Amino acid sequence: MFSGNEGDMPVNTGSKADISREKSAELYEKAKSFFPGGVNSPVRAFKSVYGTPLFIQKGDGCFVWDADGNQFIDFCGSWGPLILGHNHPKVREKVTEVMQNGMSFGAPTALENELAELIIKNNKYVEKIRFTSSGTEAVMSAIRLARGFTGRDKILKFEGCYHGHTDSLLVKAGSGLVTFGETSSAGVPKSFAQETIVIPLNDQKALTEAFEQFKGEIAAVIIEGIPANNGLLIQDQEYVNFLQQICKDNQSLLIFDEVITGFRLGFEGAAAHYGIKPDIVTYGKIIGGGLPVGMYGASAEIMAHISPDGGVYQAGTLSGNPVAMAAGIAQLSELLRSGFYKDLNNKASEFAESIQRFATARNYKLKVFHVGSIFWMAFTDKDKIQTAADIDPASMEKFKVLHRELLNRGIYFGPSGYEVGFVSAAHTKIELEKAKRAIFEALDLVFRNK
């Protein structure tokens, strides 16, 4: 384990030869004839890093293998939901058992009740829930519910927070402190964006001005539990408390988007981390063992406005499908084991702090931010990064080098320097030690070539 002494530091002998990506490259070329950019989600195209995308063939535990047979220690984990690692035997066995009886009905099953009871009994922040088929769908439905419950139209979001590709939230900040959003995607009507107010994170003045300027018009404020789609922008307790209070004072709902943080920081996510009770909470694929699923929940009073009980319409043919429910039951049952989060979060903290000790001892301009089992390496000397504006875009050139060097050493990170990494229960001390050594070597090369 690296202790911060010169004698413990690795001696880097130079950049390693690039791994073979021949089969992945062939698959990518073929994929370009089927899909825009050759992918079904933009970040997969590897546009922010070197080389062509890796086509993953298999995952097991903390490892993935690509089409060329390269093995990697994986810190992406399907973008977070694989908290137990890949192909966990209890998840696999439960899914296999349920699949023997069919895979889709578009009708209620007992599995929905079982997963819902497991969640509600162990999460004091929701009284009733509704399953969806994705995190984006959960957020879209939460926004509609907030509007229907309050009778107001406007939504306030924060620059640097991502809430899926819902039209009214796919917006960025304008030129002023408090502005209507500007569309960040072609195909989003300006009229949609003009119902969304976008302000900076960690700015009480902007929040106050927004509520003064749009008094009585804001249905809800939506924020990631801990913003983790554009770096790891950990907010102070004081700011989150202020956010909750100003929403209460103005009869606006507070929505926590916990698609990433939900069941990651702990079973009750960022809400419990801050001791904040949001009015509506959204969750993503982690509640289905990584399968396509989402969920939103709130008090029984608020959820009573959802159809068929109330006038807010939301539906989904595959909502609560038995395969995803089975995977969720198996995974969340494991998360409830005594000591699970303590062990996982301690392991992740030690990993992140070891990297930070190494960088500090080398005087490298690098900070490792972490919370729970989520971490993010930022090429900066700032002790805090809490807004999108705090991130230097030029630093992403260093990440490109780091990403390539880590792939060549058998370590897989998400292909963007703005993405966070995840430690899973499947990462053992042996794999984490190997990963640290690879990261140390890669950082030596990054800063040697600065």
C-alpha cells in the first residue's frame, strides 16, 4: 500500500504499448452503418478519449473482457448500478429462476409487490412508489407529478446537473445569473426550455433571486442528490439545508434525482447522507440489478395524484417487468446485509485516499474527490469543486492520456473525464492494489508529458 514515502513510489519505465482493439474496431465500423455514430448512447463513442470504443463481451465480478480478449478491472460498473459487481451469482440465479415462467406480461406480478415492500420498509423517504423503465422516465414523471400537484409550470434546475434526456431538462444556463434555460440539444423547442430556470450550483444568492423573480410560479427544484454526471460536485450541508428551506417557504417541491446516488451512498442514498427529506425522489437501474428500470416515490399524499388515483397520467408497458424486479430483489437484499455499506465505503475511501497521497507526495495537480463508493479524479489544485464552472476544460487533455495508459494496464474507466468512477463489493484488496499501482504509473506519465 502506498504510504506517501518516496521509497514506496513505483518507478515508471514509460508508456505501455496500446492494447489490441482490432475486433472492437471492426465491430465499431460495422456499427456505424446501423447506429448514429456507431453507438446507442453518445459517450460510448470514445470521442473524449483516444482510440475506438471497446466492445464488451463479458463481465464477472470486478472484471470485464472486450471482444479482443483484453481483461480489465472495471470502475464503470455499467455507470454505477452494478454495486455488487458483474454477473453476481444471487442476481443471476434469481433472474434465471423467474425467467422460467416468462419474461414480460404487461400485467401486475407479485414480484412488484415484493421489491416495493423491500424498498419502502427500508427507506423512510418514500411512502408510495411507481416503477418505470429508466431513470430518464422516472425524472420525466416526477416533473409532471410536481406540476400536477402544485398547479405550477416552471421547474428550476442547476447548471452541471444532468437528469436524462427529457426535453424540459435538456437545457443549459443562459447569460445571466438567473435565466431561462437555453436548449442544449437540437429538437428541443424553445418554449419547453422557457419553462425551465437554470442557475449555478452552490449559489444562495441566485436561488433567492430566482424565487423572487418567479414568485409563485416554480413547481419544483430538481437537483442530483450529489451531482455526479459532470464531475463529483459535492455540495455543503449548509447549502442543501438552505435549498430545502427555500422550497418549503415558497411551497415548491424539492426533487432529489438519485439515479446515481440512490442505494449507492447507503440504502437511503443522498437524502440520508444530508438528512434531508425531499418531496419526490427518483432512482435508476441500481434497483434492478443494472437492468433497464427506474422508480420515483414520494409521500402517499403526493403520489395520490398519479393516475389511476389522480389526474397526473403516467404509464409504461414494461414498468415493473418481472426480470428487472427479480434482479432488484436479489441485489437490494444483498445491500441490506449488516455492514455492507460500511465495508464498501471504507474500501472506496482507502482507495481514493491512497491515490491522493501519491499525487500530493509527487506534487501533482490532482484531487481525488469521493463520497460513499463514488470517486472522481480531477486535474486541479482546488480543494473543492462544487460547480460546473470550477472544472477546467483544458484538464480533460490530461484525462485522455490517463485513460489510454490505464486501458493499456488493464484498468477500465468511463470514457470521459467528467464521469465518476465506482468501487463495487466485488473489488478485492488485491484488485484495488493492482489498480492503484497502474494509476500511479499512468499519473507519472501524464505529468511527465505535461
